[in-house]
Amino acid sequence: MRLRVIAVGKDRKRLLFDAAREYSSRVGRYLPFQLVEVAASRHSRPKEARREEASRILSLCGQDKRLFTLEVGGRQMSSEALANLLGRLMQEGRDVDLVVGGDEGLDSSLSARAEGALSLGPMTLPHQLARVVLLEQLYRAMTILRGEPYHK
């Protein structure tokens, strides 16, 4: 299985760049992993911005890949439950894309294409921070699956 996190936008101020790079590297020790950044839309209308970003994301996702979105209304789960989900996905062997939206959120076309929606919790997080939290949780999930000491 190959795992990708597809995220809208770049960390222009580089506040969280090092953390994202570090956790991406850690996840990559366990399975083929890639963090893909998709350019944020410049549309001033949120609906049009979401639609344009969704088009860019969907152009990267083939029909053979499993797609999960990160959304406010998505399924909240513990680190252990995420590890179990990743373990099942790895056993099935199909590539997986996890999508983190931008400032305006995600277009409904992504939700419709997604196999499921996940949530990092009820709080609103800046999308750059949500990306880092997701990457850390993916790393934590891998250590749980391997029985390594990172997870407490």
C-alpha cells in the first residue's frame, strides 16, 4: 500500500514546515508515503475556490485509490482506532489518499468520491496545523501497529 496525504496550500510562513517534513519522513520509514501539496485557489468566492481545489485533487486520485477526507463532521477516532483502520487498509493493499482541505474547506464532490470522512476533533484547526496533527497521528498509528515505544 502507498499512502499519500494530499493537502491544499503551502506553509508560506514556514511555521509548521519542519514538523510536517519530520513526521512525513517518519511515516515514510514504515510504508511508501508522500505528502502532496495542491495549490490553493485564488477565487474570492468560497464555492468556486472549493470547486477548483477539488478538481485539482481529483485529478491526482485514480479510481483504484481509496480516498478519505478530513472534515469537521467526519468520524472521530482514537489513535488506536486509526492504527486499526490503517492496518486493515494495509492488508487490503490498495493505495490510500487522505485529503486535507484549504481555508475554505472541501467541495462536496470530494466527499461524494470519498470512501469515508475522518475528523481530528470538534475544534477548528488551521489547515496547516491539521496537516501536522494528521501526519503525527499517522506516525503514531504506525508505531502502534509495530508495537514500538513511541505510543503511550
